[in-house]
Amino acid sequence: MVALANVAFAADIPADPTNYRQKLRDLRAGDTLRLAPGVYRDGLDVHRLVGTAAAPIAIVGASQGARSVFRARGGRNTISIVDSAYVRIAGLDLEGKGAFVDGVKAEGTSHFAHHITLERLRLRGFDGNQQIVGISTKCPAWNWVIRDNVIEGAGTGMYLGDSDGSAPFMRGTIEGNTIVGTRGYSIEIKHQNGWPAIADAPDGRGETIIRYNAFAKDARSSAEGMARPNLLLGHWPLTGRGSDDRYVVYGNLIVDNPHEALVQAEGNVVFYNNVLVNRFDDGLVIREHKDLPRTIDAFHNTIVTPGVGALLRNGDPRFVQRMAANAFFASQVVPAALAGTNAVRGFDDPGAKDLVALVEASDRDGAAAPASARRPLSASRHLLVDTGLPDATLDFDRRRRSHETDGAYAGDRPPDPRRFLDLARVIRESLD
């Protein structure tokens, strides 16, 4: 009855830059704070705001026309989250302006931040240093949804968890985001030492899902000792709660890294239907980092690189690591035995050239991609598809697989250029 009463008194609350901070502090379960267009200079403190599953708290920007813009300033993170749950933040612009602060941060002083949704945020200019992060969690965080956001230029796009493994990011969904021009990682999810004994924290076996995102690095990327992959996935707890969790990574477009591999991972990972095109360095690297690869399934990916298409090494022998039905257009795969379960062609193969041409079309200010009649690849292989995995029977362009093929594409049609050109548009805007 209490929950029903909270919903019954939920309010729709208008606010503007002159009065939003007071109204923010008074939000209750089910309330929606609607921010007028304008420039907000004093940050957004999501502190001790707790909604419910049935009645979350919402903080939303202007739905059309001029945007609600939060401008960073020194001394405070732009959106600061402390001890909050069941909160949705949507439709805001965040401008870093070179300030040494993060865009969105679940603070290290917080005991928890769970069931947080970040949706349709646009972050730009959080790039004065590689340590500046677009979206960061530094406390135990679970059941986050990070959806349809754009991060244009950042030290690191998303840094989820703490560097010492003490602040796990659990059971999140990261989908539909575009991240371009980072110095370091597009996304890093840190390794996890253990899960805290907190009421409502996850239990059992579960997943963190990373799907339908687009990441691209460029000349802004750090080199040498500061170089980082676009995506790095650290291990789950080695024992106890969370040790059987896995990353499920599918349908992502990951483009270019001048100084590193596109993806590096350890722990428990399922990786499928992704397209990776790196004109400079390596593709997919499954290797030891803070621990070892455990259960690995990588299938139906297309990876194009002049370097190493895939590396699989030092897997924990107590677990199974599998790579099959992938299409590698690369100089080599390591170990060479991977050629027996995957299609391995050279970087100069016509299928590789089609995908590189899509990336190069992006470099030419979005010129129309070539109308190639070639298929990237279509060769029969043993499928590893787990029918319990989402969209595993579809290809990268979300077409149903009618027969067995290697790589991320199926059928007789060439790759659909739209996702490449959408990514190119964001890259151009970020460089304006």
C-alpha cells in the first residue's frame, strides 16, 4: 500500500536553471523533474534519491528544440550520484570545457548506486586529460542501463569499477552508445575482487550485456605507454558470488585504434556478431591481464586488420575457450591452429576491402560508401550458437541466418553501410 501511495502522489515538476537544485533535493519515488532549455552551471546532484522499480525518479531534459545543457566546472563532477537507486536521467547535454572533472560519476564516497538509467545524454569535451571520464562508477553499482548516449572526445569514455577491483560494476546493460575520439579506452570495465554484502545486491548467475554500440578512435588516441584498447573487459570475482557471471558482447561496431588492439578481455566472455575494423593495429585479444581467460566463446565475428586478427592465450585450463566460425582478414591468428575453425584471409582480400572502404568513406566526410556486390564471406562452419543468447540467430545487420556462414554477415547482400555512416557523422561533429 505504501508503494501505491507513492505512485498516487507522483508529481511532474518543471524546473529551470534558477530553481532546479532545490526541486531536485525534494524528489520522491515516481516524480519527474523536467528541466527547461538553458545552461545549468551548478551540476546535478543525484544524492540519496531512491525511487522504486514501479515508481522510479526521472530527471529529463527538454524533449525538443533547445537542449538542457550542464556545463562542467572545477571542483565537482557534472552529474554526481551518491546512494541513489531507481533513477532515470535522460536527454541532457554535458559540456566538459576542459575542466578536470567527470561527466557522470557514481562517487567513491557512495555506498551503492543501482538501477540507474542514463539515456540520450550527449557528452562533449571531457578530454583535457586521459584520467577524465565521460561516465564513471567508483562504488558498487548494479543493474545500470546506459543507452543511446553519445560521447564525443573524452580522456576515457566509460570507466566502470575502481582500479583496485574494489567497486564492482554488476549486471549492467550498455547498448546503442556511440563513443568517438577518446584518448584511452572507449569503455573499460574493471576486474572485480569480490561482491559486497549489500541488501538488494545481485545474487545467482547473470550477465553484463554490451550490444549495438559503435566505438572509434583516431589521432587523438594516446600512444606508447598510455595506449589503451577501445574495449577492455576485466575478470569477474575469482570465487564466490559473481564468479559465474559473464559478459555478453554482440552487434558492436569497433573501428580503428592507431596504437593498440580494438578489444582485450579475460574472464567469462561471449563475443559474437561484432564487426571490428582496425586499419592500424590488432583486432581481438583474449589474454591474461589481472587474471586469465576462463570461459570464452567467440563466434560469427568479422575482424579486419593488417596485424593479428585474433590472439587467444593463457586460458585457464579448468575452463573451455573456443573461437569458431569467425572471419579474420588479417596477417595472422595466434595460435595458428585457429585457422582450422575459422576463415582466415589476408588484409588485401576483397571482403576486407569492402569494409575498409566503408571506413574510408567516413574519412571523406561521409561520401557514399561503394556499392559493392561482393559478400564479405560465406563459408560453411560448425556453429557455436547458443539458442539462449539474444539475437544469436541474426547477423550484424540483423538479418536472419538462413545457412551456416563464417563471420558477422550472412546472406548474399553486401554489408549495410548505414551504421558506418552514422558513426562517421558523429566523428565529424566531434571534430568541428
